[in-house]
Amino acid sequence: MPKVEVLSSENGPNLVMVDGKVLTALCRCGHSQHKPLCDGSHRSAEFRAAKAVTKVVE
């Protein structure tokens, strides 16, 4: 079974990782024009949030 992790990157999106590789980046700042995907809007919005592992499934 693949290892799936959802990592909240510092000041950026939630990264969905499968077996250590980024599958997709999900918006968590609320400013993306392509929700639920991250489009980099967190940079211009000056989004600030801590890095964290939010979920690990093995």
C-alpha cells in the first residue's frame, strides 16, 4: 500500500504526497482562482501559516 501524507507547507499550500512525491498542491489561503488547487496566490496575499503534517495514512 502506498504511503500518503498531507503536509501543510510553511506559508503555502497543503501538499498531497504519495510515496514521498508531490501529487498535487491544495490551496489553504483562500485566494486561489483555481480552488481547490493552489495557483500561487498565497505569495501576493502574504499568507502566513506554520508548517505541519496534517495526516499520515499507511
